[in-house]
Amino acid sequence: MTSIRTRILAPTIVLVIVGSLLLAWLTLRDSQHRLESVYDAQLVQGARLLHGLVLLRKQEQIDWYSLASTMDTALNHSGQGLSDQPYQAHLEFQVWAADGSLMGRSSNAPKLDIPPGAGMQSFIYEAQSWRGVLVKGNDHGMSIWVGERADLRDGVIKEMLKQALLPTVIGLPVLVVIIRLLLGWGLTPLHNFARQLRSRPRDSLRPLSHEPLPVELEPMRQALDRQLELLRELLERERRFITAAAHELRTPLAILDIHARNAREACCAEERETALGHVQHGLERATRIASQLLAMARLEPRQHISESINFTSLVREELAELAPLALKRNIELSLDASDDIYISGDSVSLAIMLQNLISNALTFAPDNSEISVRLRRIGGGNVRMEVLDRGPGVSEAQRDRLCDPFYSSGNPLGAGLGLSIVEMISRNRGGQVTFTNRFDGGLCVGVELPGESRPTAKLAQRSAEAVAK
């Protein structure tokens, strides 16, 4: 991909060059037209001036030879103290009587047998182009023609236009160089910013320095700072996960090693079976810890995912999935919900939360008991879910630690992460978890989450689309 400098500089230079040449062409065309008009006006003025001089005397009193010589000298030669001007006009004239006879002309005038047409005209005489004007007098019938060489006049006009175009030709390259230097100066903050990024240590996750930057680069720095912050959080989560996994798996693995040694060194079959039973229980606990750790690792990156979920239907599905575990111990699972309740969230995270809550209730509920899940709408549009069991409940001292990672009480196979995962999911969704002992025995775990009114408009739109299909 081309650089920013090239993307800006190339179109700008092309635009400046094309625009300058177009303006120069329009200016030259208009200037040439105006210069030709000026020279034509000089011809008319010269013809009128000559006509006025002729009228000063009667025709029979005019010495046409002397007049022609005088006019020729006045029009085409410099006087005392005057020098020839590079752009002066070289005028020639001829005068005809009313009968068409030639009365006088300048020395270099074309020898025309008859007067040309009245007004401005152009013609070629002896391979030379001429431009002139004919003025006829109404009182005496004389015809006065004043003209000049058109090719000489065109050469003067072209020379004048060249002189006018010279500053543009010289100034255009200078302007391009100035534009390039200004663009380089304007991109200096970007180069400095890039140099700052390159000079940072490769393992540095510190925020970027808050040196003054142009307003166009400030959003980039803020975005990079946000990405660095997210990366720091991700690495911190990985560090916590690795530390927790190593800490929690070290003890079960050490115990498994002891039981495996005992099984190998057992003196009888009974001791060997006992040791292998301990190994199996240890493996189950290690497997549960690993599963819970992986669940925690999957949850944190999904905390910003949000969709409209039928929470009632999701609870019903999770109860049906865990029903076989409840049937083994003759525990009844029930759902108490008046209607479909919708919330905003992530179905995967909420399913994990429900599995942990119901599994935790199944762990502590006695056989032949009941576990009930209640769903209610409460004030502020929120939704409250309660999981009620007939277990032993919790003490006041235990209640404050139930959501601590790796805290487990009364469950030797537990990893101590289930309620911690529940609390994490609830917190990420703006909710909270409460624990209350039931008056008639058991525990009530309450989870309050932001609700969502039933999306009747969306359902109607989907129904309409389905009917249309």
C-alpha cells in the first residue's frame, strides 16, 4: 500500500499542475484576444487622426508627397529623445480620392489598386499578411486606409504572452517543492509518533507517553492505549489462570501419586482396591477442577457479548439436561415461572451459570428431596432467579467466602470454583448473587439480572418475515 505522503502529495501536485496550466491557457487566450483588440483600436485611432489632418486643408492645397513623407516619419520613426519601443506598432497608410485614384501612401504600404472594403479587414499582399481599417469621409469622398503587417503584430503578441507566461513556468516547480516541504513538515508528528512506538521495549505494555499530538493522531493513541490495557488484562488473566491451575492441581496430583504408590505396594487385594478407589476419587476431583478452570477461561473473553434470550426457556432446557443426575437420587427438579422472561446476555455464559447453580444444589440436597427454580420480574425491569434446595444451608462465616475462588466446604470432590463462576457471570451482566438460609431448612441462592421487556415488535417482524418467505 502506498504511503500517506504519496497519497497526499501525488494528487495535490497533479491538481496544482493541471489547474495552473488550465488557468494559464485561459489567461493566454483571453490576453491574446484583448491585445488584438488593442492593436485594432490603434489602427482605428490612427485612421481617424489621419482623416482629421486631411480635413485641415482643401484637397487641391495638399502636397500629398510631403504629407506622406511626414506621416511616414511620424508614425514609424522615433523622435528626439525617444527610442523604439519593442511593442510599438508600425503603421502604414494610403489615401484615395473619391474617384478611386491614389492620392498618397506611406513608403512601405502595400500597393493596392483599389480601396479595400470599409471597416476592419485582413488580406495577403505579396506573401505578406496585413491587417487594416478603411475610413471613408462623407464630406469629400476620400478613403483613408491605415494598417500594419499582421505577421509582425502576431509576433509581438506572442512575445508579450511568453513574457506573461514565464513567471508561471518558473513558479510552478518552486510551488511543487514548497508543497512537498510543507507536507513533510505536516507529517512530522506522525513520524515522531512512529519513532516513539519503534523505540519502546518489545515486552513493554505501559501506556504511551502523553506528549502533545495533533487532534488527528489523538484517537490513534487512545485506541493503542486501550489495546495495551486489554492486552495487560488478558496476560493478567492468563497468569491468574496458570497460577490457580498449578496451585489447585498440585495437591490432587500429589495425593494421586501417594495412592498410586500405595496400590502398587499393597500387601493384599483389599488394600489395593482401597488405594485404587482413592485414585479414582482423586481423578474425578482433578477432572472437575480442570473443567471449572477451563470454564472460567472461556467466560472472561465473552463478557461483552449480548443478545436477547428467553431466560425461562433456557432454565427449562438446563433442568431437562440435569434431570438424569437428579433421578439417580430421586430428587425432583421444578420450575416456577409465570411467563416467558427475556434478558440481555450471552446464552453460553448463562447456561454455565445455571449448570453450576443446579449442580451445586444437587450436591448438597438430600435424596428424595426437591430443588426448585423460581423466576420473577422485580422492580426496575430486573429479573430475579432463585434456586432453592433442602440442603444443610450455610453459616454466617461461610456465606462471605462462598464466591471466593477455590473455596469449598462440605464437598471433598468440589473444586471451589462453581459459585465463583456464577458470581463472575452475574457481575459481568450487571447483576448480583445472594445467599439466604430457608426457614424450613435448605439454602436459597438468588441471582438478580437486568431484564428485558418481551420483544413483541421483533417477534412480530420475524413472524411477518417467516410468513413472507
